[in-house]
Amino acid sequence: MKMTTEEAFIKTLQRHGIEHAFGIIGSAMMPISDLFPVAGITFWDCAHEGSAGMMADGYTRATGKMSMMIAQNGPGITNFVTAVKTAYWNHTPLLLVTPQAANKTIGQGGFQEVEQMKLFEDMVAYQEEVRDPTRIAETLNRVILQAKRASAPAQINVPRDFWTQVIDIEIPEIVEFERPAGGEAAIAQAADLIGNAKFPVILNGAGVVLAGAIKDTIALAERLDAPVCVGYQHNDAFPGSHPLFAGPLGYNGSKAGMELINKADVVLCLGTRLNPFSTLPGYGIDYWPKDAKIIQVDINPDRIGLTKKVTVGIIGDAKKVAQSILAKLPENAGDDGRAERKNLIATTKSTWAQQLSSMDHEEDDPGTTWNERARGAKPDWMSPRMAWRAIQAALPKNAIISSDIGNNCAIGNAYPSFEEGRKYLAPGLFGPCGYGLPAVAGAKIGCPDVPVVGFSGDGAFGIAVNELTAIGREEWPAMTQIVFRNYQWGAEKRNSTLWYEDNFVGTELDTGVSYAGIANACGLKGVVARTMDELTDALNQAIKDQMENGVTTLIEAMINQELGEPFRRDAMKKPVAVAGVSAADMHPQTGA
């Protein structure tokens, strides 16, 4: 069939059901964006491409449906880098469309030219450049399929002079591949180890959510009466109300989960690459079981055994592997010490719940006094933990939440729990600031009937604050954003208190800025909350306004400057002066 290259491109998108594109308009993409409205594709024009990419990540993570990132070649595309790498480590299948400078001028150092393939080569699971206009649909189809198979972003690079050409082409069919279910011998060995374990523990990762395997892990856990922990920032990988749920491991996680997994003789790690933040000591507890047999299940063989010594490695889909292991368990699986294990799970969880509910303040390390001083400076202000408890009192059970990177958001990692997957959107192991607002905006676009709440510290929020100028427009759905306002870059300040003797370089924010005021100026609703009751009431009203009145609310939660645990104690050490540095050694430059 004869058609234009842009028609072929759009028809391929339609065949894959890609209905949403995020970015900023540019001339290099206008031949296809011109067709978006008639094709049933919505283009969400954001304030910055970096935020657009994180919106795409939030949309796809919340819905399980692929979306597209697209912008002008050159500087528009370079702004996607952080978002694409974030999506890569979030295991999010996204289509990255990068219009390229024209073939006839590329290499001449022309306008808005950059090596876009090299730029993303370690950011995506697959990339391909269109070599000829007649191959545009074939290439696009392959890139989309590769993104789905790898559950990661994939890139198609299109020279801009390939648009508006008439070609004779057939739109390719979609060829789906069955996901691997693990080898028979490995499944049998895993079932034997788990079935004969005295204290089996299950650790669910993102792969459980992506595979829709939560119900299968419930069945497996109940068959064994095994506690289930989840990886860092994957609180939605097991129902929070289930009696076997032990909570998140790692940074600011659940002490109950840490204490229980420490007793394991066999750990089944489902759909997790065992990243450092999910296994590093927390609360001073080096909890990872040193002598336990480790069974690691991951769709990507390159990640098995990468961080921990593994007894059995299984390349497979978490859902299929969980079902296969359950089917092969011996009849007496889980019987050894079952009653004592169930009792220990219940008492350990209860003890931690009481401890967490009574934690009002952050502790100082020996020899430091910052948190004590912070409380004294603002005795009437909420601490971060008080703010999180106030939030929990109003947060709807079915809400989708996004959390930014940063100290105050990290403190909250132990608090939220969920009854189903695709509810907890966090920036992941790439750790970008500015994730909270755009991710929850994307989630709301995908799930308009579900309440959504984004969380950010004030430093991280400053990176995405310009999106307030975009999301207030009529076509955008209403959402709720909470900003923890303490006028500092908290994670870096905590490092400064521990290793740099309170030498606060670049950690202080402008106290004259009001994010609630900026929201009001953008036509949104800005609210300031100074107490726990005010914060709970403000969130209740914001959810009502979001769901019933179509109003977007930004809540500025005023908190003191207490600081939680540093992100990586193992990555920092106290500096030592050897040669010494003095301002007197500065050599002045000669200006023009």
C-alpha cells in the first residue's frame, strides 16, 4: 500500500495501541505530531523534556501500557537522558523516538545536531536507526517489541528528511514471544530447597509487579507460611494487609522484614536483581543471611548472581516460576516449625509497628548534634516522621503515589503499604531528583479514576516546579502534590553533618520562596500546612478536590530540619588533610 512515511509510522503506533506521547513540540517531529489528533494519540506538551520522560515512566508503570517520548532533535532529545536512564532501572518499557538532523547535513556541525545514538547507548535495552524510508515501519515495530521483551526503554532514531516521503509499504504484524518459565532442573532444585527449609523467606522485587505475579506469590507464601519481604521502593509488590507481609528491606525499610530474613535458611528472590539498596544494612542491622541458600529469579540472566552468591539461578518470568515452584513443592513443605514461624512473624511485625508509630524524631550519630539543634530551632514545627504519619491518616487505600529522591521522601519508605501492584512509583536506583510530580501526573493520565499523590522534598521539587505551568491547562487531569518544605538539600546536609563538620556547601535553599504561592500563581490551589492536623485535613480536602472538583492542589508541608539516615554510609568517609588547601593559593585570571 502506498502511504507517507509519517502515515506508516502512525499506523504502526496504532497497531501497538500506543495512545500517549510526552514531550515538547519541535519541527523535526511535526509531520507525525500533525497526525496525532486524527490518529487517537494524545500529545502531552510539558514544560521540560526531562519531566516529560518521567511522566511517560509514571504512565507506563501505573497502567502497564507503553507510551512514547518525543521531542525536537538535539537539545530537546538531550533533555531526555536522565528520564530514559531512570526508566531503564525502573524496568519500564518505553518508546523513545529521537528525530535526527537531516542525512544531507549531518556531520557538518549544523543546527541542533548531536550523536543521538551514542547518547543513549547505555540508557536503553535496544536502539536502531532508520536506514531507509521504506523501512520505517519495520524498524519501529522491532523497537517496540524489543522494549516490551526487555521491559525497558528502546530507541528509534529517524533522520528528519525521511518524513513526508511516499513509500510502498506493508505495516508489519506483531509477533509476541512467550516469556521464559525457567529450566526444569532449576525449578526442581528450587522447589526441593524451599520445601525442606526450616525458615523459608520470599523476597519480591519489581518483576513480581511487572509479571502480575502477586497472587501467585500469595499462594506460595501461604503454602509455606513464609514471610514475604519486598525490595527497596517496591512496597506494592505484596499486599500490605496480609499477615505474612514483612515489609520493605534496605534503606529506611522495615525492621520486621530485616529481622525475619536474617533467620532464613532459604531465600526465594522473585523478580529482583538484588540491588544494593535492597540488601545493605539498615538501622544498624546487617540483616542479610550469610549462610542461607539463595534462589534468584530474574528475566535477565546478566543480573543473576551479580550482587549476591546464588545457589540456584532461574531465568524466567516471576509469575510462571512461582507457579512452577508451587506445583513441585513436596507435600510436607513448610511444615517444619510452621506454628513457631507464624507466631514469630506476627510478634515481630507487631513490635515493629509499635516502634514505627512511636518514632517522632531522627537520631544524631555520636559526636554530632544537628537533629537536636534542628528540633530546638523550630520546636513547634512537624518533624518528617510526624508529617508522614499525618499523611497516612488521609491517604486513600487505593491511591497511586510517587516519591521523589531525597531525605524526607526516604524517611517515608517504611510507611506506605498497598493492596495491589502498580501503586508505588519511586525514582529507582538511578535516583533522579524531580521525579515526584511528573511521575504522578503520568499516572493520573493513565488512571483518571484513581486518586494520585506525589511527594517531593523542596530541593528535588525545584527541578520540576516548572511543570506547574503545564498541568494547570484545561486538558490536564487534576492531581495532588505534597512538598516537604525545610529549605535545605537534606541528604547532602546529612552527609555534611557526619563527615564534613557541618560545612554546609550548597545545601541551603531560599526561605523567601513559596511553592504554594507559585501554584496559586499558575492557577492551581496552593495550601500551607504547619501541623499534623492541618496536613491531614489539607490532604483530605485535596483528594476531594481532585476526584470531585477537578482541582489540582499543591500542599506545602512545613517541617523542621531534622535529617534521617544517609543514603550510603558505605560510600562515604571522613576526609583527611594532607597537603592542605588555602584561598591564598588562588591565582587570579586575566579577563578580556
